[in-house]
Amino acid sequence: MSAYLLINHLLNFMAPAALLALLLVVLPRFFLGFFSSKRPVAKSWWWQVAINFVVGMLLLLAGLVLLGRDGKMLTYVGLVLGMATSQWWLLGGWKK
């Protein structure tokens, strides 16, 4: 496998976690009030994106190791649930 193909595979592996991390932080800002918090744990939006991305990558790697291949729907369900829980925690959802 050439370096180009390796980079292409790695970027495509990381793409769902990156897109979901960005959407989880940016979209609620358009719907002011659904996910707002008085005192969020992570102050800035880029810090929330970074933490959610790391959580998503760990979940994708766990799905790859446990299920033996990439792209299984169970992995993506875990990705969505895990990153939503992470964002809930970052916004201080348990404080309400």
C-alpha cells in the first residue's frame, strides 16, 4: 500500500468522528436553548470539538478491534451515543 492510499484510508476512518464532533458543537448554537448550559465544563467550542473527536476516535478504534472490521453499524451507533453523552457531559447537562 502506498503512502497516498494509507493517508486516504486513515482520513476516511477519521471522517465520521470529525464531522459528528463538529456538528454536535456547532448545530445547537443555531437552536439556542436546546442544549444551552449556564456553566459548561469546556469553555470554548473548539475545545468541545477536540474532546468529542478524541472520544469518537476511541470508539471507532474500539469498534474496529472488537468487531474485526471498519464500518459496522454497531460501531456507528456506539459513536453517536458515546459522542452525544460526551457533549452532554461537556455542557454540564447533569447540573440542570
